[in-house]
Amino acid sequence: LEVLIINNNKLVSLPEEIDQLEKLIELDVSTNDITQLPYQIGSLQYLRTLNIRRNMIIELPTGKY
């Protein structure tokens, strides 16, 4: 899976297992109710586009970006 678009779904979180999507290039979780991102998102080495607009995220997890 290289592109995952799950915007506008009233999500409140992403699973910690997001790092299993090793080939993910684009992730769009915009327009949800997410308050924080799992730190595992930093291990997605191919991720180039991350859309987190219109969520409740205050800070990004520390990690490799």
C-alpha cells in the first residue's frame, strides 16, 4: 500500500501498527478528530506526504522525519 486516504471519517486516533505500512508514500488523515499521532509514524521511511489538516493535533511525536 503506497497511498492511504482516510480523511473526513471522524477518526480520533491512528493505530500504533501504522508502521507496518512500510511502503506508504502518502497519508491523508485530514478533517478528522485526531489528537495525537503515534510515534511509530516516524519510522515510515518512504512517507513523503502527510496531510493532518483540520485535526486536533497540538504537537508531533519526536522521531525521525
